[in-house]
Amino acid sequence: MFQRFSMRLRDDAHHRVQQALRIKGIVNIIRLSEEVRLNNLVENIAREDIEDLVMQIAQLYGAPIEFDDEALTALDLPGEFGKDNRNDLEKMLDGRTCGGEASGDLLQLRGEKS
């Protein structure tokens, strides 16, 4: 599908890629894409689509790229934007713990049914 981006969003993406190259020498595709998305929330563009744009821009400049795993798990970027942008499912899963509790509950339920 052909995705049309506004000039503002494209300029923001170009600026961030250039800035990352000057400061760090490498472009973190996931982090930059999320920053661009958050700065252009009004346009309601999916991060995955913006990732494609940022990747194309980085390739245009011949920039080295990385995909930061920490950025995948912390997409809300609380230090930069001061708000939690995760969806409800991510928030719920973040609050849950897996381990002995779940299996203990299952064993207890089985014991009650017997």
C-alpha cells in the first residue's frame, strides 16, 4: 500500500536521521520512528509505516543503522515526552507477573474440582 506522509513528518524524519548521524554516528530505526510518530500524533500514522520511512531515509544517507531491543520494550519514551503512550494491553501485561503464582493457582483449581 502506498503511504503518503505530510511534508512536516518527512522533514521531521530527515532532521532526526541527520541529527542521529551527527551526534551518534548511527541511526536507531525504532527509537527515531517512535519519536517521529509522537511528534506527529495528529496524523495518526502507524509506527511501522514511519519505520519504513526512517529506514529509507537512513539508506538515502548511507547511514549505519541499528534496531535497539530496549527501544522495543520502552516505546513510550517517558524521559523525552513525559507521558505513557503504551496501549492498554501493554500496560496490563507490564503489571502481571509470570512464575510460580500461575501454576500454583492452576494446581489449586484442579484440587478444588476433584
